[in-house]
Amino acid sequence: MSRKIWVFDTTLRDGEQVPGAKLNLYEKVEIAQQLKKLGVDIIEAGFPASSQGDFNAVKAVAEKVGNTSDIMITALARAVKADIDSVYNAVKYAENPMIHMVLGTSDIHVEKKFNKSKDQILQIGVDAVKYAKTLLPQVQYSTEDASRSDFEYLWKTVEAVMKAGATMINVPDTVGYAEPEQWGEMIAKLNYRMKNVDPSVLLSVHCHNDLGMATANTLAAVKNGADKVECTINGIGERAGNAALEEVVMAIQTRGDVYDVFTNINTKEIMNTSRLVSSFMGLDVQVNKAITGDNAFAHSSGIHQDGLLKSRDAYEIVRPEDVGLEDMELVLTARSGRHAVKNSLENLGFNNFTEEEFEGIFEDFLKLADSKKEVYNHDLYVIVESYYEKTHTNNPYKESYADQFYDIEDLQIISNATFPSASVKVRKGNDVYKASAVGSGPVDALYSAIATITDIEVKLVEYNINSVSRGKEAIGKVKIIVEHEGEKYIAKAADTDILKASALAYINAINSVIAAQLSPQSKDKVATV
């Protein structure tokens, strides 16, 4: 019978240890609410003894998110009375609170960090668990740096704290030193011994990614009997990060034939959670990251696109809908093949080409793709119209598509603390429009000015900017998501002038909306230059 794997999320504690990723109280509570919606079993909300601010945040999470018994709220303590008291006083407001403490077991930690004997460290741990048990029934004990510990001393510690009352034993690969096969063997030995002492005590793992094996080590532990996994959203965390929750969960779900376990995670909330964490912490997700990266479900190779259009399972082992995305993304580039381009054209209503006509259109597509890198639906409209204007006296597509879309001709932005403003000149066909606006900042003013001209009501859902090169001539890449009449559109643009890139991205989004209106069956979710 398939067994349950408990999911312990430490985004708000270990994840927050990333330099520059500090969260305020409101942000912690918001992320915790989303983690609850995601379906995690346990939220580690912080390290209360570290500051009054973190204590208050953990307390707020316990009160506002831990107000039902279906989720456990915990926080980290060192194995000292003051820390344990701090955790207790912060999490006690939850319906289902737990105290989590950590103490090293490796020779390096015992001898060099604590400068004590192994017996002294073991006794400190036992005393700490006994004290914590007088406060709460649920106590987790973490054997820090377990992957570099002497196994028999590690087991001696685990057995002692179990007998002292620990209800969960967490075995961390603190520095990402473990290797999946060896780690799995160690977990199997621990699991066998623990179940013989007290089968009700959960065995947990906490893996770091210093050698890029955090997810692999976590899954090896699951395969060898671990009951609980500790993870973070997007794999964020100290140094190279932690095991990514979304990777572990989707691997378990996708390879049920291997693991034969399940979690209570609502996978359709994965992307919402990833985006919230990324936004609040200011940490961009690596574009090619598994599950939550921008390119995880994007396909640009002609061979792959052809296979996907014939059968989704040719190149897709996880459905994007299962993690909260609407669909896979076929990105039209110079590497795209004829099948993908023809499919995109048919979605726009262009399906009466002769073979010669399509080859001419495809040739024009490749020329544009070489210069723009990526091509989207409103480009295809213009390509088709331009082709027929060049080759046919009577254009079968009477409507002038080029006149439907907007282009930025010029812009001027004044940025200051009191009166940010923007002026833009935009072309639509043969008509040129000008507008000016003020806003709360330069981008807000810029987008307000463009919106005045286009008169298309969109809601800016997400705005991201990052550098794609270095030096004074660095190129800034802007990615936005806008919403229009319940449909979301992604738009991107790049330029050495980030405000120009912002304007181009917004115009691309507007043009995507127009392209969708011209062809109701098209959603046009990819827009970039």
C-alpha cells in the first residue's frame, strides 16, 4: 500500500537565509497562507530567537495560518533553553505547534564548533528534548551535519533523543556532501533501527544542494524509508540552496512506479507559490530550472515542436496544467520547423496556403526570426500580409493587419522623487499618436501614457527586469504579464535602455491582445523581441 510522505516547508526559515531575501511580517504571513493552500504538512516559520522581528513574524504565522489543525507550525531553536522558550512562545498560538531544535553530530561540529566531547553534546541534546516535551507534545530533533557524522554516534544520538521524547528525527545533509547511493543506504539503516525502537517516530531528511544533488538525495531517502522531506520553494536556501519542493513532489508523482508514495500537495498551486516567493524575496527563478523555470514547458526546437504537435507525450512527462500553468509554450524561433509555424498560422485562421505560398511565408518568417530571436502572433499577421502584397495582385486577406498593431517611435521619461512623467509617440499603421502621463514612478508613468493611446484596458500582473550581459552596455531584459478580460499574456523585450525595453514589452503585450481579438481561437501567450 502506498505510504504518505510528509512535506515540511522551510522556505520561511532556511530559504530566508539567502542574502538579501529577508521578509517582513506581512510577506511571511502571505507566503505561509499560500503554503497552506499548496498543502504542505508543516511550515517552519523562522528562527524566533534571532530577532524580535522574526519572533513576531513566527507568532503571526502561528495565529493567522496555524489556526486549523490540518497544518503544523514550527520554528527553529538551538538546543538551549532560551531558544526553546522563544520557539514555544511564538508557535503556541497555533492549533498544532511543534518545537524544532538542532545540534551537530559530526566530529567537525562537536570538536571544532562546540569544543566539547561527544558525550557532552549527546547529553545537551537529550536534556533539550526533555525540556521541550514539558512545553509541547511535538518535538523534532535535527542531527546537524549527519552526512559527515560517524554512523554509530549518529545512531546513539537518535536513539537517545527518541527515548527522551522526540516525535520526529530530522537527518540533515547540512553541507550537501551526501551522494544518493550512500545516503540512501544510511537512511535505510536508520529507518530499520528507528522503527524497531518506536515506529511512530517520523524519519525526516533535509538536503542541501552544494553539489547539485539535493533533490536526488531527498528522493533516495524516500526510496529507503524516510517518512518526511524538508524542502523550500524554488530550492532557495543557504549557499547553493535546498531540495526544491516542486521537484521532489513532481518526481514522486511522475515516477510512482519507482517510489510508490504520495504527498498531500495540491500541485496546481506550485506555480502560484513559486511566483509569490520569487516576487517577495526578489530572487529570480533560473529560466531552465525544473518545474518552475520559465523554459520548463517551453519548446523552440523544430524537432521537439513537431513531436509535441503529433503527440504531447513525445517530449512532455509532466503536464503544465498539473503545476498550475495553462499550457505548454511553443516558442517560434529560427530553430522552429515548418510544422510549428504552420500550426501557429492555422490557429490564426490562415489555412488555405499552397505549398509554394507557405514556403515563401516560411522564408520570410526565418528572416524575421534571425533578427528578432522570437516571433509571436502579431508578427505572423504582418508576415502573411507582406508576403501577399509582394507576390499577389489580389491579396486574399483583404484586411490590413499591419494597421492593427502598435509600434513605439519615440519616448521621453523624466524620473524624480516628486513628479515622474513620460511622453510617448506611437505609430499604428499610418497614424501617429502622442501622449503624456505622470505616475508613481517612471514605468508607471510610461505605461499610463501608452494606455492612453491604445485604450485597451489591461492589468499589470507581473513586472520583472534583469541583466543579460555585463558592463556599461549591459542589456536589460524586461518580462511582464498582463491580464485582459480574464486572459493572461506574457511579453518580453530587451534593450540597453531598460525603460525602452519596458515600453517595448508593454506594446508587445498590447499587440498580443489585439492578435487574440483578430483570431478568437488564439491565446497568443508568447510575446518577445
